[in-house]
Amino acid sequence: MNKTSKAVWVCSLMVLAGACLVSAEDWTQWRGPKRDGKSAETGLLKQWPASGPTLLWKTTGLGIGYSGITMSGKCIYTTGDQGDANYAIALDRATGKKIWSVKLGKSGAPGWGGFAGPRSSVTIDGDRLYVVGQYGEFVCLNAADGKEIWRKHLVQDFGGKVPEWGYSESPLIDGDQVMLTPGGSRGSVVALNKLTGATIWQSKGITDEAHYSSLVLSDFGGTRHYVQLTAEHVFGVSAKDGAVLWKAVRKGRTAVIPTPIVQGDLVFVTSGYSVGCNAFKITKGASGYAAEQVYASKEFDNHHGGAILHEGHVYGHADSRGWICMEQATGRIVWREREAAKKGSLVFADGHFILREEDKSSPGRLILIAATPAGYQEKGRFDQPDRSDKNSWTHPVVSDGRLYVRDQDLLLCYDVKAK
């Protein structure tokens, strides 16, 4: 490469890096900026036209899988199986065109059912990406070009065990640490130096196997800690050293998937297979932390569409009841709606939920619903074009006035700004 060519190449790379790192209304991790499924955007459509919002672009080439969409500046990131490997992928946010893709590890379908592809969302932290494959590869990449910075394996390096349907958790960044839940006898949760991948601690005081939920932050009681849900417990471990601050027995069944909801001293968890939901009050006294169950209910058994807390009420799909609104503090059901919409996933934006129905036998409906305890109030619906023959488990994302909908190899981008 001559000096002129090298200078052009360096300049191009700098432009690309800048494009991926420019500040915007970003969605940098699983379930958004606060891991709560909520966008802070306003000025969005309050009613959809009969044909749905305007489709800005669609793109293919993402590969097979259920990985969510995250974005920073002008770049979108996701993962997918392509042939005999899974890949991390960067797309241009304005057009959906591929910028780069890099090989992560093994492709395929862990467990029975043939559900191939990676499941977790890419976590973005400045100029770095943190990516997990379904078999436990854990890789840090440069956001601009996908170059690998460091690599770990949740089984080989931390004694984890691949869950029946593969690792699905999305990495959590907190300060200089990046956390995941490999599970197993060496400790359920591990914290690594986000720059080097060096182990900071592994939580020996809790050794539950990993299921499918993702860690969330809590500062309750003046001690920063991480909350996780497994098939055995809901618990909090210290951000400093991984020590167990509190835990409560909470038995799940088959697959425990939804991310916990933490609001002050109250931790709300839910899972499917007729288990239901529980709320635990966390206290801190002279002898340390404790967790006391406030209520348990079979009525809110969310399988894997996610639950969202808004103004004191939790919304989501219950396998036994349909779509429901529950009072968070008491567990009282405020309303139910079984007929209007089928099971699916949610995202909140500007006073509304966008529901994505999941069933592969359906036309892939997306529905706009008012976020209110006054009852189910629909504000529009449309059918996704180019529907795959797989269940639509990837959650929708709203960022910078746009709605992003992934269906396996396909990504659709809609304009949902009010005109």
C-alpha cells in the first residue's frame, strides 16, 4: 500500500468510526438505555394509518437468529447465523446497508426444537461492542470495524453450562466492568474488566445455573448491586466483589426468561409455564440486606415477551390470561384483554406500547396500544411484510423516531414520527 492509499484508508476508517460513535437517540443495550423496555422519545404518532407507518427501508443479510437490534450514532448492530458460524454485523442506520460482519463462533440450534441462531443483543459502550453467542462465546469488538479486542468463553473460562436453548443474556456494562451469568459451581455471575477481559470477581456465594434472563442494576440501600433471576432464586450481588447481598427462593420451570423489574425497594419477576409473578421488598438494616415476598400470583405468567413498568402498573402478556395491566405494588389485575391481540413482545414509547405478535402462523401484526390502566385501547395495527416461517421473538425497538422490526434475516425500518 503506497502512502496516498494508506492515507485514504486511514481517513476512511476515521470517518466510519465517527459515524458509528456520533451521539444520537441511541439504543445501546437490551431493552434500551435503562434496560426497562422504554424509550424516552416524544413526538411520535398517536394513531397509525390503516396501512401502518411509512416503511423507510428494509434490508436482508442478517442471518438466522433472534438477536435484538442495538444502535449508536449512525450504526446498527446485531448478530446472526450464516452457514457454519455466527456473525456480528454492523449496518448503516440511514439505509440498512451492511458496513461489516465478523465471525464470532459456532452456529446452530442448542436444545430441542431447532431454534437456530444467537439470541442476545449486542451491548455498545463507546467505541466497543460486547457480544455473546448461543454456545457461550463472549467477545469484545471494535465498533468501527469489528476487529476483535478480546475473547472469553462462558463454559471454558468460567465453568458455566450452556442452557437448554443456548445462552441468551445480553452483557451489562457498569463503569469499568462488564457482567454476564455463566452459571455453575464457580459462581453464577462474573464481572470482567471491560477493556481487557480480565476477571474481577465471580460470585461464589450463588451458584445457580444460568437461564435466559439478563442482569439489571440497583442502587437500593446505598450499595450498587446487580439483580438476576434464575430457576432457583432472585438475588442481588455486590458490584464491588460479587458477594451475595440478598436472595429469595423463587422456583421457575423449564425456561425462566423475562428480565427483572427493579423500582426502588421492589423487585418484580415473572416467568411462564404456569409459574406466574412475584414481588419482593428489599430492606437494609443493621444486619444487612433481606428480601421479603410481598405477593405471588399465577395470573401474570409472562413467557418471553417481556413486562414493562409504567406509572405504577406492569403491562405484558400472561399465558393464562392474555394481555394484562397489573398494579405493581399489590399484584391486583386492573384489566385483561385476550381476544384483540395474541402473545408477543412489547416496547414503550411516548405514552404507547408497540406490540409485536410472535406466532409464526399469524401475519406478523404490529399493534399500537395506549399505555393506560383505563383499559385496552388500540391505536392502529398493520401486518409485517415478507413474514418468515419462524416465530417472531425478537423485540421491536424505537429509536430516533424510527421503529425497527427484525424477522430472522430481514430488518424493517419504519418512520413513527408525528407529522
